[in-house]
Amino acid sequence: MTAEEWPRYAAATALDRELGDPREARNPFGFAAAADRDASGSFPHALADRAGPRLRTAFVPAGEGGTLAAMDATLMLVRAAARRDAAVMPATMFGITAATCVLIAGSAGQRELAVRLLRDGGSLGFALSEAAHGSDLLANDCAAERAPGGGFRLTGEKWLVGLGGRCEALLVVARTGGRGPAAFSALLLDGERAAAARRGARRPAGMRGVDLAGFRFDGLTVPESALVGEPGRGLETAMKAMQVVRTVSTAANLACADTGLRLAADFAAAHRVAGRPALAHPGVRRELATAAALLLAGDAVALATARGLHVLPAAQSLWSSVAKKVLTDASEEALARCADVLASRGVLGDGPYAAFDVLRRDNAVVRYIDTSPTANLRLVAAHFARLAAASPAADAKAPDSKAPHAKAPDAALAQVFALDAEPPGLRLEGLELSDRGADPVLAAVPAVAAAVRQEAAGRRVARAVTRLERAVSWLGHALRARRGADPLRDQDLAARLCWVHAAASCLLLWWHNRDRRLCGVPEGDAGWLAAALTVLLSRAAGRTAPLPEEDAEAVLAAVLPLHADDRLFSVAALPLATPDPGAGDTAPGEPAPLEGAAV
């Protein structure tokens, strides 16, 4: 496998190699350095300075002055930096919500200001939440009233504002009159006004790149020119922007899980139990394999969602919430299983595996950034009525399985899931609060599942796609049978929908790339797919059992060679930085050859 196999993601490989092997103990961009910064509570200045020029405008379209080519390429680029220390994301990209709001609705001057701030290393804060109301945004009472001399008088408080302690501009969503979502408008405050209202900074338990602050407005005068977009559209704009934020935040989950699995695999190969490497023991192998399956499944979902922002922007009202739910839950479980392999070494806070405890805490913080878990499931449940009313796709014809590049029924899905296809430019104006009709991912399952079985992809795969087909059918029935809102049942059904949708995304990604070496395995090999479907459908049913042995061994057959060859744990297994022979010892010690462990 060569770097040229994934030319779309070449920038990620280049950045990773520039930052050097993170296992080298003296690498300032490595795992040991991240653990040292955490112990001293230090901001990741050096890493942010080195990676920042590549990350700060990586979500801004080139036409707006940014460096975005495609969001999946941005996702890979961010992973390359964040796998060393996830704190680099808030240190360089935490202005994404405010900046995206401005890009969606702002004037030309406001957009230019926002992009210039980002490009020059500045930051934009985003003030939406209020301590008294939490995720009940419609209850927010921070108000912007019309001032007698023109402009607005801003009164009230905002809390937990990301970058609040150092932002040079602040986007505030405040009540301007009316009822419901249309009662709020967005205002862009300059640095002087933001500084005058800043009150108290604080930090979460993880993520040294995060600084939070509160703001209190006591009749602060804001000019008319501060209004972003039309009056009454501020909350709508913020909700659209957070679809982009939820998608990009998956890079942190993937980065943390990738490094966690890497450290656990190093330990399992080097540590001996009963005279054999820990990796030779079935229980350890199954834990690592289940973690790897969750990571690969999350990787497929994140890539599809990132590409979907370009191809099907209206669908991201659902897809981005699915990605948020699946990636936060899957990464937390993957890290928990890796922690069980590392045992006490994962919580000691020092030694070669000290970074594990850091990244696990950082990953937990990501769960609550931009949208809380409960609020996120409410966003999914908001789609129930339109999904239930959509016509089923049971009569869709299966693609021609004899054609070398047979596609799913919807041509747009091919552009989303075929990783070698160049997506169209990002159209932020295409984002919606809800899409219309059926979800194309779920609707495509019957046809693609039939085609996969015709291609005789293997007994395990055939069984897995049949289970997925039944899960999609059950989901449609449950949505149609739903009568009235039941908050607890709706939450459970929303979670189930997320896991089934994720499984469908994995199937479609494999189908549209089965002529490529996904996960580094030969073209058409579906071993990782069967394992991913198994683990996702188990979670959809409320079970968290580890993989069966056959599935576990199929996943390990893919990921252990990737680790030995210094490649990303991804369907697009990018080459990563390799050890420098003259750099001295690596942080975890010299691991035993992973591929040589006995089964």
C-alpha cells in the first residue's frame, strides 16, 4: 500500500509526518508531551502554532478565503493533529460555530472579518447557552432591545462560552422579540465590547485548549451593523451551523479512539501473561477487536457525514446528529475496552501510557460540546414524523451486481460514499433544519443488501446485511406505529435509529468502494464490514456484548497490520509518521511485532 492510494487525503499524511512519530518521548508533538502538558495544566502552544495554519480555516470554503477543499479531507487533517493531543482542536478551531454562523448569514464585511480573524490566529466566541436554561434554548432571556438612538441594548447573561476568555469577537444569540425560534437574532460584537462584558473564566476537567467564560450585558450598546442576517433568524442560523460543528467534532472522537487503541495494542504486544504476549490471549484479542470495530464503524459514519455536507446538505439535519450520537458512544466504549486491556497502566498518570488517561478525559469532554446527548436525541426524534410518512423503498430495484461499478439506486449516494469521487463545493446555504421525505441511507438498504448477497460476499456478511435489512424494516414499522410523543420511548427509538443508520452507512461505504483496499485489506474483503454491522446492530438492540470470535479475528486481521505499518485506523488507512532511527526510545517502549502474535 502506498500514500498514492488515497491522494485526496495527502495533506493529512504530510502533516502527520511533519509532526513526527508521536511515540518518541522527546517529540514536543507526541504522546508524552501531551501527558506532561496535562499534568501541568498547560495550553498546547507549540502544537497549535505548528498545526494551526492548516487547521484554523480548514472548514472555510476557499471562495470565502479559507482552505477547505472537502470536509472529509478536513476531517482527516484534523485527526492527524488531534491524535497526538485532542486539545489542539479547541486551541485552533473553537471559533467554528460563530464563524460558520457568520458564513451562513453574515454580510460580506462580516464574513471577511471572521475569516481574517481565523487566518491571523484570532478567535471568535459563540454565546448561546444560559446557565438558567441549559439546552432549553427557547427559554433563553438574554435580550437585545432596540435602542432609542439606533442599534440594540444588550442585557442578560451567557455562560460557558467557548474561547470566551480570549476571543477577539463574540457572536451572541439574543432575544429580539416575538415567540418561538423566530424570537432570536444573532449579533457580532467586536473585541472591545466583548471584553467589557466578560465575567470569569473557567476550564473543564479535560481539553487544555478549551477556555470558557461567562458574559454579562448591562445595557451594552451594539450598533445596527452588528446584526448577522435577518432579525429573528439567529437561532435558526446557529442550529444550521451546529450541523457542521457536530460533523467536525467527530475528528476528536476518532483521534482519541485511534491513539487509545494504538497504545493498548502496543501494551498487549509487549506485556507477557503466563509466558505469552497478552495479545495472544483470546480475551484481550476480543476486547481490542471490539474496540477496533467500533472505531472503524465510527470512521465510516464520520466520512459519510462529512461528504454529505457537500452532496446532500439538507440531510445533515439528521446525519450530523446521528454522527454525534454514534461517535461519542462508540469512542467511549472503544476506550473503555482499551482501558480494560491496559488495566492499572491506563490510570497511573505517568509512564509510557500516561497519555491514555488524558485522551480518555478529553474524549469525554467532546460529548458535551455543541449539543448535549439528550438534546441531540431530541433533534433526531424531530425527524420521526417525516420519516414515518415517507414511502418505503421496498420496491426499489437492486443495482446490477454484474457491473463492475454497480451503484445504489440514488446517484447522490454514490457521490457521498465513493471515496474517490470529488464532491461538489460546500453550499452552506443548502443546510436546512429538516429534510423532506425518506432518509436516502436507510432507503437504499434493501437494494444494496440484495446485491451484496448476490455477489456472495461471504456467509458472515450475508447474515449481517440480512440482520440490517430486518432492523431497517423494524425501524420503519416502529416509526409508523408511533402514536403521539412519549419522551422516554422517543429517546430510545432515536438512539436505535442512530445505530441502524450507522450500520447502513457502513454497508453503503463498503458497496461503493468494494474495488478499493478499505482498511488495508484486499479489494472486496468484507470481514471488517461484517464485524462493524454486528457491533452496531447489537448496540441498536441495547446490547454491548463484545464481538464473536470469528468477527473479532476478521477485524484483527485488518487492524494489526495497519498498526505494524504505522497507518491510520480507518477505511482510508493513511500512512502516518514512522519512527526516526536517531530519535532514541519511543514512549511505550519497543513493541513486539503485532502481526506475529499467536491466536
